[in-house]
Amino acid sequence: MDVNEYVQEVARVAFGVRRRVLEHTIRNNGGYLSQACSSAEMLASVYSGLLKLGPSLGSRVPGPFLGVPSASNPAAASGASYNGPKAPDLDRFVFSPVHYALVLYAVLIETGRLSPEALEQFNKDGSMVELIGAEHSPGHEVTAGSLAQALSQAAGIALGRKLKGETGRVVVFMSDGELAEGQTYEAIAAAAYHRVDNLVAMIDVNGQACDGRMDSVMNVEPIAQRLRSFGAVVAEVDGHDATALLEAFATPHPGAPLMIIGRTDPCRDLPILQERAPKLHYVRFKDKGEMARYEAVLCGLRQKEV
Amino acid sequence: MEIVRRPHARNLVRFAAHKPEVLVLSADLTSSCEADDFRAAYPERFFSVGMAEQNMLSLAGGLAREGMLPHVHTFAVFICRRAFDQVAMSVAYPNLRVRLVGFLPGLTTPGGVTHQAIDDVALMRVLPNMTILECGDATEVESALDVAHGVPGPVYLRMLRGEVPRLFSSSDPMVLGQMRLVSRGADLLVVSSGVCTEEAMRAVLALRRKGVSAAHLHVSTLKPLSGDGLCDFASEARLGVITMENHSVVGGLGSAVAEALAERGVGKRLVRLGVQDQYAHGASKSYLLAKYGLDARALIGAAERLCEAPLDIADGELLGVDKGPADEQSKAEAL
């Protein structure tokens, strides 16, 4: 992989993600905007060379919802098809904070795995492009909306792959709110105890939770110390820095899972969001005046893009 | 009656012998759940995850996604109550082949309310995709894993441990979706599951001696319940139906039978024996079954209600089925 190309690609995708999520939030008068701002580079990096993924097998415009998994429904879809084929040497991507779904869809669009028209199905009845994604939603491999279950599931997938002698890694994207869940620490302990070292987690530490600032809801610091004490190898970086993410991924972690703490800014490149602090979880505009000011920001981004 | 010692321990080793994908996950109750022989035989397929059931259930889901066949071993309460959301979202929703082997069903433990699974069947019944099997004797313990193996989705196994009586011939194993007709009769239909079946057999014998004939069905596939077959028998029962389960009467066998009867318009009286919407406490199995109305005596009482007449059956007349030696002594104090 050419590092310069990767860095440029991450920047291009991240810019497009913020622009697209802002556009969508204005059009729908609602959206998970701060999550796009904080995670754009981390999620862009996943599909820009940080992970070894094959080309998408999913339809660029997702079809209608085909029902939930059951013995009588072999047609149930898997959103993992957008992450490419499953092969022993390829990495697997597991998406945990599924309220970031809009951001993931935007990343898939910017990386050519999903058509821009797919977003027109977002949160529409009968669509798989759901508000809070499940395992049929593009880019989603597991059903993770009950937070902290994805890390354990990913550890199971990683352990299963090890038992089969596969070499690919299992990479989980997480949010910092999940660090309040006890299951997160159970998963780390078990992964370390059973030497599941093909497991990597990247955590968007944007300091935000549903109720407001993370530290006003529950203390989860010191994150690095916590994760290390349960047995993980930890790298802590600026989550907007593609090169730093690349270096963090190269951290040796023999016999232990690797957890990458990405410190991020929930208002990155959209400083107007700071006016809404401390409650940034979901943006719904207060009035037409506020929406107009966001539209002006979007105009500015569009000009920058050209 | 033959008493079989630790049938699951032996059977698990046999079952897994030529199935390298079979794994056992255990949450620090390995010998208590009779997985210790497996651990000794196949240490590379045994995964201790510590006392952390939520992670264990989600981890099992992940392993099943990779084609492994995890058999989760712990007490029923810790699978169904403690990790319910993980069972629902990491295992049941994706319809994964995870086997949930839950021990200490109902009032079979002196461990008290924290260890007594009186709600596990109700909790698992409400989950789409879940199949529920309950063992009533050693033969069923010895065949339940094979039955589960043929199910293309998650299975909850309500398992027995320790000294287990053999009520059914070993040549007559558990079959998915098939009830056992233990006895025929025209006055009553008795539908029992799990350890209650032995109690019901004793009571049905005593009833017959008093001229009350009961058809007796033993149910080992609690979900999906064979509603049609059951209602065929229920329609023939002159005085009504009695269900008997080692579980709350809410949400388990009694509820399932009530639903089946009502949906098919079978207008028969129904008496549900089981834990009557209350918590129990720690004591011996025989004490608890008597106190909470799950024993042969309780079934006689239910029959009297449906017959609307006293049947004058003395305790001595209920000892028809030999309980065998040291019924539960070997495990009475052990958790």
C-alpha cells in the first residue's frame, strides 16, 4: 500500500462523509452528525487500505428488506457482503455502534461500495438501509445495537478463525459509550486469556454519550489503563490522523487483542456544532434560522469540494 | 428402576468424538455441569470463560458464525436470566447453531432462588428461532445432544445431572417434536415434562387403582409444541387436562398447552401444576416438589378437583415407582 495514496484517500472519503451526512441531516431535519465528524477518518481508513478487504459483493442500490434470519428464510441478507468476500487471508470488519449507520453508509458511498441513491432508502419503511443498522444493513456483519455485544461476537469470530487456521484479522469499530458496559471488559479478558491476537478494536473516543458529555454520564477514564489492565495491547492516537492510525495498527500484540483508542473531536470540520454542546448525540434543528446557517455551511463545503 | 450416574458427562464425550467442530464453553461450573470429562478428553476444544455469562453467550454466537458448534454449559438461570439479551441478540436473532445446556431446572437444587430456574422455559419460549428440549430421564439425557444436532438453529436444553433415573428404555430415545405416550386412559389427560414425569407416573398408577384412568403424555420438545397431537388426546379426555412442570405455571408447558387448546377450540378444563407464580427457597428436591405442589400428591389433588370427588389415596399408595438408592444425596450439598 502506498502510504501517501492512503492518506489522501482517507482525507477525501472523510470530507465526503461529513458533507454527505450534513446534507442528509438538513434534508431530513435530523441526523447523527457529531458521529460523522468524530469517526469520518477512522471509518474511512477501514475501507481505504487499513484493512485487507475484497471488493463489495453487495448490490450498489440495496434491494428491499428480505426478512430476518430463520430456518425458513434462506433469503435473509447479510450486510457483510458490502465488506467483500470472506476468505482466510482477508480481514473482517465488525461495526458495533450501529447508531453510526448513516456514517457507515456514507463511507460505503464514498468508497464506491454503495450508490449515492442508497441513502434515499435511509430510514424508509421496508428498506435495509435502516436508521439503527442490523446485520442485513450494508456494511454490518452482526446485530450490534445492544451495545458491547459486538466485541464479544467479534472475539468469537476471531477465535473461530484461529481454530480454522485463518490468517485474516477481525477488526471491530467501537464507540466510547460502550466502555461503560461490563461486557466490554469481559470480552477483553476472555480474548486475552485465550490469546485471540487476530482481534483488533478501534474505538472512537469522542467524549460524547446520549445524555451529553461522556464525563457527565459516567466516567470511563483512564481508558488506556483500563483496557491494558484487562489484557489488551493499547495504542492511543489522534483518531483523525490516518498515518497515526496506520502506525497504531502495526503495533505488535502477540497473544493479546490490540485496541486502538482514537481521540476525536465530535465537531471536527463543522465548528458550528459546538453551539449545541454539550448535547451532540442527535441533531434536530431548533428552527428555520438554525437550519439556514447549517445550509450555509454545506454550501461552503460544496465549494471546497470543487 | 435403573439409576444412571452422570449420564451427560459420558454422553457429551461420546457425542463430540467425531465432531471436531463441537466446542464446550464453561463459566466456572465445569464439573457442576458435567463437562469435566469433555475437558479431559478434548482440552483443545474446551474454553473456560470465567464467571462472565454475557460475554460467553455473545462469544458463542461469534464462534457459531464461523461454523463451530459451541455447547454453552452453565446453570439454566445464568443462561436465561443473566444473559437474556445476549441470548436474544447474539444467538437467537441470527438463528445460530449454539447449544445452550442449562442445568438445575426448576426446584431440583437446594441452591435457593438464585439457582432455581423457574422461568427459563418462559424466557426461551418467547424467543423466535429457539427450540427447547427438556430431559425427563437418563435416556433423554443420552439422546438430547443428538436431537439438538439436527436442528438448524439455536437449541436450549434443559438438562439433568447427577443420579438420573431411567424411565424410558435406552432403545427408545428422545425424538424431536414427538411426545411420549406413557399410558392410555379416558378420564383425564396428564401432560408432564422433566422430572415431573416420574411423579406423574406414580400418581397415574395410583389413580388407576382407584378407577380413574388417565392418558399420560411426556413432552420433551417444549418448543415447538406438538399442539395438534396433544389436542387429539385432550379432546378425548372426559374430565379435563392436567399439566405438570418443574417451572412456573406462567410461560412454560402449562401456558403452551392452554394456548394450544384455546386456539383449536378444545373446551376442556385445565389444571396447571407447577410453581404458582411465586419464588421458592433452598431445600431438598423432595421437600420442594411437595411444598410447591409439583409431586405425585399434587397431581392426585388436581385429579380430585376435576373428578369433583375425594379419591382417598394414602401416601403409601404413591410409592409405586421405585426411587432407587440415594436419589439426590450425592449432589445435595454440591453446587
